[in-house]
Amino acid sequence: MKRTKLPIEELFPRLMRAASYKTKNDTEAADLVSETVLAALRAEAAGTQIENPEAYLFRTMDNLFHSSLRLKYGFSIISIDD
């Protein structure tokens, strides 16, 4: 099975633009992109097969951003089963 190299350098400008749009703050955007890249590299090192690196990076960034909002504003995740 062929491993797909993560195109981090190629996608970095787009990731920064998207993060800047989401956070409205350059420092927070840079932190978000760093966390995104780190999470993707960790997943790759753990053997996760990333078939569409671009989608994976942007989805990871969205998930990290929404998680940070939940922490910032104290929203909790409620299970339907409760």
C-alpha cells in the first residue's frame, strides 16, 4: 500500500487563510495550523492511512477549532443516550 505524503508546504497558505478567517486573529490562526499539522503528522506516524490529505487536514482543522470553541465557551457534548 502506497503512503501518501502530506502536502503541508503546498497547503500551508490555504490552511492559514482558512484559520485566519475562522479565528479572526493571526496568532490564534498560526496556533491552529500548527496543531492541525501536528495532529496529522501524529496520525500518519501511528499508521493512519490518509487517502485525501487535503480533506484530512481541513477536517482536522475544523474539528480542532470547534473543540477549542467548546472549551472556550464551556459548551459540553451531550449524549443522546443520557
